[in-house]
Amino acid sequence: MSREALVRGARPRQADGRDRPLRVLPTDPRPVSTLIVWCDGAARGNPGPAGAGSQLTTPDGEVVAEISRGLGETTNNVAEYTAAILGLERARELGATEVLLRSDSQLLINQLTGVYKVKTPHLQPLHRKLRALASGFERIRFEHVPRERNAEADRLANEGVDAWLTSGGR
């Protein structure tokens, strides 16, 4: 599978604010073995209009993919989980075998590492899905990062919210 990079500005949206398949250009024929998934969810209100964003980079910082999706009305924690799921799905598509998932959500990271239990019923299926995706990699780590280090994923999540809102909330 070839490594791909997002064509800047090419994030076509469906009427409901969800992303369409991204236009990509091949940048390197070598498989991507190690990726960093930066993910973030945004909700304006809780619940409120929400979006998910993920940026996938190589360990040396090369951006290989970006995902931005409007989620409709939901909670910030659903948005955080969705962003992580979207990022891991894309990492798998790109052929990654090792992943470092970074998020500024302490709840997400602590639930993924087992520090916190997943008590909220509507998060349990998302947690199971995320753990199932994670088990498909040879190695995966989860790391909490300060919000200021997660600015690109935050930008993508907010673009998802904006796309959903400008589509009339459909």
C-alpha cells in the first residue's frame, strides 16, 4: 500500500457535513509502518453540534492524512472517541503496524489504558470498537498531550463542526 498525502484544501463535504473520500496524491511507494495519530473531538455545547478530526503523521512529522467530519448533535466524549476511531481506521488503511495515538482528552486516554472504567453506557460501544481496532496493530500506545500540542487535530474537529453547521445541520 502506498503512502498518501492530502491535497491541501481538498476536503469535499456531503450535504450532511460528513467528509467524502479525500483526494490524495501518492508521495512514497514504501509502506507506512509507524504512524502518529493526533485526534480531537469538538462539541459546541454538551451535547451540541460536534465534529471529529484526526491528523496522521510519520514520527518525523510528515503529514500523511487528515480527516475532518461533522457528527451532528452529540457529546464531546462521543466526538473524542469518533476522532480516535477515524484515525485508527485510516492508519490501518495506510498499512501501519505501529501506532502512537495522541489526544488531549484525559478521559479517552485513561479509559483506553484502563486507568478509568467506561461507565457511561453510550461510550461503551465506541470503547469496544476502538479497542478492537487497536488490537489489529502489532504495537499501539496511547498518550495524553496538552491541548496546545494538539492544535491541528483541534482545527480539523472544528472544521467538521463548521461543515455540519453550514450544511444546515443535515
